[in-house]
Amino acid sequence: MGILGGMGPAATAAFYAKLVERTPVTRDQDHLRVAIWADPTVPDRVGPVLGTGGADPYPAMLTGARQLRALGTTLAVMPCHTAHAFLPDLARDSGLRFLDMVAETVGELGRRGEAFGVGRGVGLLATRATVVTGLYQRRLRDARFAVVLPEEPAQVQVDLAIKKVKQGDPVAAGLHLGRAIDAMTVSDPSPIILACTELPLAAQHLPEDQKASLLDPTDVLADRVVQECWD
């Protein structure tokens, strides 16, 4: 299987570590064969998706997907939520079969809904571009879940948390993420989806009581990859 990564590098490394941790093995040779194309030079996805400018990231993403296919990849994932705005075109143009992290997360939420108590609404913390695309909102509402988005002050804290992870300071990122979560508790959503792959790295530095209500889509995706490859 292949990982189209580098968006960002720390999130890609963390996702591969989750695959290793979740694979049922007794020796090295039992692990999955994985090709990782991690290209941190892919232009930022947020500006182009929002229409605020910036270089188009799609050509570099497509190059990476084609490289994975050339290496023999038959199943691919992309641990970047905002990049999923390009996923339909990417799958079509590369010929690769991708697991859709957004769809897998909403499906898992449906299976575990009662345990989370989703009658209060599902919280969503993500980049501004992911929010604007409606990638999660459409699917959650189709699955009959209410969606709770952060108010602007909380979104600013999310932006800062993502930025700090990309700058190599996950501890500071955790402080910003904690503030965003505290602001969300006014609406009491459960769970809160960490819909940016940098946010789980920030969440490692949260107090345990704040972690309890969080859903990490990269956990869901890693579990799904292992299930797919071992069945």
C-alpha cells in the first residue's frame, strides 16, 4: 500500500507509526509493504482551496500518486484532510485506489455514535479550507449528524495549533488546541473530530480529560488499512 504524504511531514511519519503499531505481527516480515511518497514541497492547500491565492498543489500531488503507482501500489491513503478536496480528481487521473479518510471517519462515527453520545452534535476542528469545502459537513449531515463548528476566536486557536506543529513546537500547539476545545465545550459536542492531521500531534500534549471527547481520523484510517490488507 502507499502513503501520499509530506502534507505535512510529521503527520505522515505519525500515520506510518500507527500502521506499524496496529498491524498484528510476531516478526518484522509480518508487517505491511508500504511505499511512502513524502513531498513537503507540495504547495500549501489552504490558499488554493479558499481561492485566496498560492500555487496549485495538484500537479505535485498527482506526480506523487503516479510515483506510488509505478512502485506497485494497489491501495493508497493521503493523511491530509484539506488535500481530500482533490481526491476524486487524483484517483481518476492516477488510476490509484484511495481509501477516503473523510468517508471512513464518518462511517466509524456512525458505528460508534451511541458510545459518543452524538445527540449533542459532532464538533469539527479543521483548517479553514477543510471547513469551507464542506467535506465533513455534507457527509455528517447525510448521516443525520448535527455539526458544531468553532466560532472565529476558537478557529484562530486551531490555526495556531496547526502552525505550531508545522514549526516543530507541538507543546505550544497543544496549548492552542486546548483553548479551542474549551471554547467548543459551550456547545458540548461529542465527539470533536480532529480534522487536520497536525491536530492529533498537538493533542498528545493535552490533559487526559480533554482527550476523552476527541476522534482522530488517522486512527480510523490506520485501522481500516490494516483491516483491508489483512482480510
